[in-house]
Amino acid sequence: MLLVVFKVLLTLPVAWALAWPLVHPSVAGGIFSELEALGSIGAWILTLVFLIAVFFYCRDLQRSLTLVKPPSRVASPRSVWLMFLLPYNFIEDFFIVAHVARSLRREARHNKALG
């Protein structure tokens, strides 16, 4: 529970930074000017390509965790899909990758193919 509170607290400044251009539209630059340069269709295509890439990344991480025996797992294979929760994902991504790495290290102790 404490870890969840910690993650949420870390997410607050990220959320504020993401909202900054909306709160202060007079500030020049930022991602909105980049997206404006692409136009509506270009921005949608870029967003779709990004989400597809994240989907495949999450799918691969989930498959990796699924191959790890449950006693060696640090996190549930389904937890990788938290990467889609904005702005929480900016913090959660680091924890997900760390959990996958720790799970693989723990599995390598028992699985000689990983050593």
C-alpha cells in the first residue's frame, strides 16, 4: 500500500508538467506546437503508432513474465498493462521494468538456460 502511495505522489509532479501547457497556453513551444505542425491527421497517426508500439512492448513484457515460474515473479504478468494509465505510467514504467528484471534474475537462479 505504501508503494502505491509513493507512486501516486511521484505522479503528481508529472501530471502537473503535462497539464502546464493547458494551464498556461501563452507559453510557446511544447508538444502541442509539434502536434499542430503535424496537423490533425498526422497527430492521430503519430498517437496511434505510439500506442501500437506500447501495446507490443507490454505484450512482450507480459510474455516474459508469464514464462517466469510464479514463485520467482516479483509482479503479476498483467501488471505491465499499467503502462497505459496516463500520467501514472511515467512513474510506473520504471517499476515495471525493474520488476521484470528482478523476476528474470530470480528465475535464472533455478533455470540454467537463463544463466
